[in-house]
Amino acid sequence: MYGVSDHLFLRTLDGAADLLVEELRALPSIHSIRQTSPVTVACTVAGPLGELAACTLFSTLAIPLPLHPSDRDFLCPLESSRETGVLTTLEPHISFRVGTDDPAIRRTLITAVENRLGWTNRPNAWDVNLTHAPRGWFAEIGPLSWTRRFGRMERLPWSTNLIVAEVLVRLAKLRPGHRILDPFCGTGTILVATRRREPTTHALGLDHDPHALKLATRNNQPGPFALAGAEALPLADRSVDRVVTNLPFGKQVGSHRINCTLYPAALSEIDRVLTTDGRAVLLTEDKRLLLKAIDQQPTLKLVRQRLLKYNGATPTAHILTRPRRPR
């Protein structure tokens, strides 16, 4: 993509904003980076948009607008962006929608945008969504949403949130050539994030659900995936460098009663297959149960936790390593 100049807001999930800020600071074209809320990061882009578009830690990109549509300068940021900013990357004929429950404001904005910008109101196929959030009005850019940048995936109701998967992979600290295991892979979301982050890794996904594995294969051609339970991993001792997984925690799949036996058994197998300098990243909302299982596994040490919040869920990522041997 060619160079642009614009002020932007990026939306992520609660618990990932600091990671997003860290990655943005490494991009030469991104400046004036600051976290403005638990789920938003503001920045300025001055250069190729491709660097920013390749970042997988934000779900939507938006242009900030004045506080109220009655402001005579309300549409000025869109006019400026159409000249030198992100909107220059869109097709000439822009479609838009107005995301508000107030019918009067919606009618006023539709009329103003059509008359002043010449855009087409198309609520079901929009390029730009003028929407109101607690911190003000924003113009979300549809073609730069997460799924438009990286493609849609086959999903199940309990599939791992796409940005959550990206966070877990970063916490795993992957290295080239690492052997990666997801013993509860489902539709393969975490493995897709793994390969995107470090293409040279050797990733394996296991799950007890044949249908989920079928969808995972579509998402991760050609695999590999295998039908297996986490209580008896079909792998040799010390054969895995990283375990990254979203454990079943009873919201939409599994139950606390099942987890009482599943977690200790799975953790014992993770301990068996993990290398001496290995690392495991385990996500769950059944936190007390996992911590109890970790306490019963003396050869694994909890070194860090990260709380994530999204769609009403509040799971924690638990990072485990081997205890250091005394010299």
C-alpha cells in the first residue's frame, strides 16, 4: 500500500492493548502512540499503510470524529482522509452506514454525508461505519477490519477469539523451528496464529471432536491434525517446545465437573511432552481448578498470568515453564 497520513484509533480487547502498543512502536510509519482506554490505542500513520494493516492485534481501525454530529467540522476528518489519509486506499465510490439508535441523528448524518461527500448510504455493504462509542464518534473502515485483512475462518460457537489467539501466541515466545502443540485445537485458530507469527514452526493440533478437526483442516491446509484426547497425547517424552491452548472451561463446551479430572490429566501429559526449556500457555476461566492442578505438578512453574476480557468472558492466560535447577 502507498503512503498515507492520518490520525487513527485501533480497537483491541481488554488485556491486549499494551502488546498492541509495543508492536506499533516497532513500526517506522506509526507515531504518537498512546493507549486511550483498556481497549483502544490512538496513533498517527505517516507512510505505507501495509505495516499497520499487517498487525494482527487490533480488530477495527477508525478515524476519530468531533464529539457531536452538530459540529460544523464533523465531516472534516473524512474529507482530509479522502485527500491524504486512509480513505485514499478505498474505491472511488464509497458506501457508508450510520450506526446509531437515534433516528434523528441518523437522518441528519445520512443527508450530510450524501450531500457533502457524495457517498452512498448502504447499511448492509458499507466501507465506512459512522458509529458512536463512549469516547465519541468514529468512522470505522470496513476493508481494514480483522476479517477483511486476514480472511474469515470456519468457526464453532466456542472457537477461540481471533485476537485472543494472537495474544496467546505472543505469550508463548515462539522461536524459528519450534515444535508447537495445541491439544485442544478445535477449529485451529491458535495454530493459524502460530504460523502467521512464526512460519517456520512445526505445529500439531489435537482434538477429540472429528467435526472440529474437519473445520481446522479447512482453516489450516494441509494440517497436520489428529483425533486424540489431551489425557493421553500420542507424542514422545520431551518432544514439544511450546504448548499453546484454550482449555475447555464450561461456558459453551465442557464442564467444571469434567475439568476436575481433565485438567490434572492434561497437565500431566503436557509436563511429559514438554522439553526441559519448554513453555506452556494455557487459557481458562476455570482458574482455581487449573491453579490447583499446577500446584500438583511440581515440575511445572507458573511464572505469569494475563487477564483478558471480551464478550462477557474473563479468562486468564497462565504461562508455565520448568523450574530452574539450582547450580
